[in-house]
Amino acid sequence: MSEPPRPTDPEHPESELREALRQREQELALLRETSLAIGTELDLDTVFKLIASHARRLIHARTVLVPVINRDGNEYTYRAGDGENAEEIVGESLPLDFGVCGWVWKHKRPWWRATLSELSPQERNLWEREAGTLILVPLMGHKDFLGGIAGINKEGGGEFTENDLHLLELFAGQAAIAIENAMAMEDTERALRAAGEAQAELKRMNKRLCAANEALEYLSLYDPLTNLPNRSLFRERLREDIAQAKRKGTSLALLIADLDRFLEINDTLGHDAGDSMLKAAAERFTGPVEKAGGLLARMSGDEFAVLLEADAAGATAVAERMRRKLAQPLRLTGHEVIATAAVGIALYPAHGDDISSLFKSADAAMLAAKQTGSGIRVFDAQRDAGALDRFALTQDLRKALDDGEFRLHYQPKIELATGAIDGVEALARWHRGNGTMVPPDMFICALEQTGLIAPFTYWALERAMRQRTDWLRRGWDIHIAVNVPLSVVLDAHFLPELSRIVGPHRGSNTGLVLEITENIFLGDYDRINGILADLRDFGMGFSIDDFGTGHSSLARLRQLPVGEIKVDRSFVVAMLDNADDEAIVRSTIDLAHNLGLKVVAEGVENADIMVALARLGCDLVQGYHISRALPADELEKFVAHAGWSVRAAARTSAEG
Ligand code: C2E
Ligand code: CA
Ligand code: CA
């Protein structure tokens, strides 16, 4: 530690010299110590503080301040201070050109007493006050001009000497290096911190990406509407389970459940109702499937799949529970609907030992279940294989339509009272090029699912109209009923297409009857009513098909321009053995008559049923007992040769 310099003794020059030397040594020691202290410090604030305190000791100043030029270069800030009043000034910032500092910055030279003589008279006036009591040396870094060290007021009075100036300049050289080091360190730290932050941000982004990925994966594996696994996930699980079953020698069951009449619900009640129905089906299937430890998935549209470790009996039991659950009434946009589904079952390894053959078999069984109305069917290679390949089928449909592979057959409707032919129902047949015959339920279903049902229906109407015209020309005036899905009737193209088909016959009685299923009671009633009224004005008749299977309201029927209803064949076929079915047929006939509607019974397979229907007052019958659907020329022969016997049969039935 140094003491204030003692006053020199003019009487003793030798001792004065010695004293000066001693002082010099002291100063150099202090300078070394100081340089060492600040040279090893890397924290910038500490460096500034050290500079201030050591400089003050070095030049015996009452106050030392360290003004530093800010990074943006517009201002300088007193970064540290030591001694009197230092605390008040530290932290303060001033414009770059302000005060003595401004002068030093500008000239990159120290300010001290002697500087005054170099100034212009004007500047001298301005700074004179400061001279002597102020010393300010610049801090010149390696790269940049950093700021300065200012000493204010010499301890014990007096002025700063040239020696003070040199000492402070020497010190400032060391200090600048220390500052630059610390600044570099600070920069590095800032960069590191930034890198750390970048890394953290990267981590956060990564997390978000993972979440997005998960969501994507979820979307790619789950169906967003029902939240069930989708086709991809299901097929993956099936693949794994097949591999496992192969190893363990166990069996698996694949179930395909397809909702009935889903497209019609969608078309008549709207897509929201369709979505609600799918959600309800998913919920209702979940319980029974989970209980059996199986996997339920939504495959597409209205098709669900189940994977179970079960045999035929076990799988059938689950399918039954699923169907029972599903059959509870469902409210859709104000309408009560009973949802039903057909379930096809295929077993591993009996009905296929890989994914695609298992799906093919289950699909075939499901279609057979739909076609036969059995609801559930376990695949049977002999019955279901071959023609029931829906996938190949779908591709062939368009070609069949283009190549004219479809034919219409005609099944007579007989008036029970007279035995006369009242009309015929046109039923489509498809003999494929390869000789196989595809059941109508199947290709109609496929046509509906591929969107080809509209062109197909126009084809059927056109074909029927041509047949009717041909018969008319030959003097036979007979109604032809054509099956038309409600979705097609409601389509905007229907009226223009029909007007093209009916041509000159429009406006009068066209002799065409549209057979529409009873889902006509669902949906926008006013709209349907309006469309049917337009069609009636066109000269079309209407028949409500499959009556009793859906949700009917005979009261509503009265307000529609409908002339007849057809009691579904499922009731007719069983009416002699089943009292409930008989009651349904009986009450339907009575109610319809009260409303002025004619009743057709379809599926009349034998004389006993015909007799029973005649007793109940049924108007018309249709069924194998009278005739199957026949090609036009065969129907003509049937009428020519069997006309009387039909009439006779009818009469005996009516009497018997
Ligand atoms: P559907 O409209 O209910 O037609 C009556 C079905 O009952 C016909 O089956 C007919 O052959 C059958 N059938 C007639 N008499 C009897 C009988 O005594 N006993 C039994 N068990 N069945 C009898 P098909 O021809 O196999 O047609 C099945 C379904 O395919 C039809 O049911 C109809 O929904 C649809 N379909 C057939 N042709 C067309 C068509 O041209 N257009 C549309 N949209 N659907 C059609
Ligand atoms: Ca029909
Ligand atoms: Ca029917």
C-alpha cells in the first residue's frame, strides 16, 4: 500500500532523489500488483471495479471513475467508481460528446493540466475549471476504443502531476487488455447462453414436433369420428395376431359388421345424422367386443371389423350381442331409427391364413348375411366363395354397365280377387361374362357403395319404359314397377333424367311405378312430399317397398301420393308359423285399407300362404308360388299359357 507522496526537501537533493526512487519503486510495485489483480479477473463488472480502486491508489485521487463507451456507440456510462461521491455517479449515462470525456473520446488523447495550453481560447474558457483537478486517460483496446479512467481531485489538494499521467497511462494499457478479455469472456458467455437458449427452444420445438407427430400418428391410426382404431391399425394388429396364432397353434375370428341402409339414412336425414349413427354404432359395439377381449375398428364408411381370439360359436355369440346392443332405438334429428347390421365371420386358419383371404371370406359371409337377411353368418366355402368377391366385383360393375351385362326380369303381381295380372316388378339380373350369376342384393349393395346406383337406376327405368312401350304396341297395357332407391329420387338429376326417359308419355299415365323403400318416412318430409307430387304429375305411380321393416307411419303415408304398400316378404314367408308376423300382416292390411291403400304381399311361396292372405283381404300377391321373375319373353309365355290357371288358383284360394 502506498502513502501519499511526501513533500520534497529542497535542502537535501540526495535524500530527495532517494525519496523519489523509493516512491517510484512503490508505484511500480503497485502497478504490478494491480495489473496482476485485474489481469486474472474475467468478470467485467469486477474488472471495472478493480480498475477504479487500483487507479485511485495509484494516482492518489479522491475519486476515480471509469466511463465506458456503450456497445451501441451513442453514449458512455460510468461503469465503476471509487472514492468520494463515486456511488452517485456510477451507472449514469451521458451523450458521447459530453464534457471532458467527449474531448478525450474525440481526440483519443489523455486530458490533464497541460492539455489546457493546447486548446483554443474558447475551449480553454470552457474547460479551465476542470484543469488540474481532473485527469482522464483513454482506455484503448486492441480492437476498439473502450472509454477511459478519470481521476478527480488529488488527495490532500494540489494537482495531478505528469508522473500521475504516465502511471495512469501505463495502467490504462493493462486495464484495457483486462477489459477486452473480460468483454470477450462476456461475449462468449452471452453466446453460450444464447446457444443454451437456442438449445432449450430446440428442445421445446422438438417436444411440440413430437406431440404433432403423435397427433399425426393418432390420425393415421385412429378414426377421428368414432375414435376407434382405423383400417391401418386393425390390419397391423391382425398381421401380428395371425403370426402369433400360427406360432401357438390357436384360432382367430375376424368379424365384419356392415350397417344396413346406412346410405339411405345419410341421404334422407343428412350427413350429421349419418355421423351420429356411426358414432352410436361404434359405442354400442364397443361393450360386447371389449368384454370378449377383442379389438374393434372402423374400416370404412359404415363398415366395422372385430378381431377376436375365438371359435365360430364364440364369435357368433359376440356378433349376437353386438347386434342386440345396436338394435336399441336411436333418435336421429327427431326421428326414431332402429339401426341394424349384417355380420360376417371368418376364422383363422379355417377360412384363410393371411390377411387378405381372411378379409375376403369375412366380407363374403357378411354379404351373404345381408342377402339372406340372416344377420350373422360364418363363412362357408361351398356357399359363399366364388362370386362373392366384392372387391373384384366393384371393379367389374362399371364395365358390366357399359357392356350391357344387366338384364331385367319381371315378376308378376296377381290380383287375388280376380287372378288377373295387375302388373310386374322389374328385378335386375347380372349374368357375368364368366357365366356366374351375381345375386341382386349383392350387386345393388355394391352399386350403392360405388356411387353407380344412379346410372344403374336410369338404365333400369329406361329399359322398363322400353319394355312397357313394346308391350303397349302389342296391345298389352301393364304396369311395370322399378326399384328406385330414395337417394336417387331425391337427387336433382332425377326429374330431368326421368323426363328424358319417359319422353312423350309424360303427363299421362306412364305405366311406370316407383318402388321406394319405406325409409321415405324419414328425412325432410315436405321436400319428399313435393318431389313425389311432381313425379305423380309426371304420370308416375308409387309403391312402398319392404313395408314393416323400417319405421313407418301409415298416417303420414295418407298425405303422400302413394297408391300401394308391399308387406315385406320376411313377414309373409313366416306368417303361418309365427303369430306375431301374422298379426303384423293383418293389421297392416286393415290400416292400409282404412287409408285407401292397396296391399301387396311379396314372398308368397305356397298356396297356404296365398289362402291365408286372401282371408285377410290382401289385394295383390307376388311370389314363387305364382312365378319367379322371368325374362320378358318367358313372362309373355307364362301369361299366355298359365293365365287361366293363375286365375283359377287365385279363385280357389280366395274361396278356400
Ligand atoms: P325386393 O325389391 O324386395 O324384391 C323382391 C325380392 O324377393 C326379389 O329378389 C324376388 O326375386 C324375391 N322374391 C320374389 N318372390 C319370392 C318368394 O316367394 N320367396 C322369396 N324368398 N323371395 C321372393 P331379388 O330379385 O333377388 O332382388 C333382391 C333385392 O334386390 C330386391 O328386393 C331389391 O331390393 C333389389 N333389386 C333387384 N333389382 C333391382 C333393381 O333393378 N334396382 C334396385 N334398386 N334394386 C333392385
Ligand atoms: Ca321391390
Ligand atoms: Ca320388397
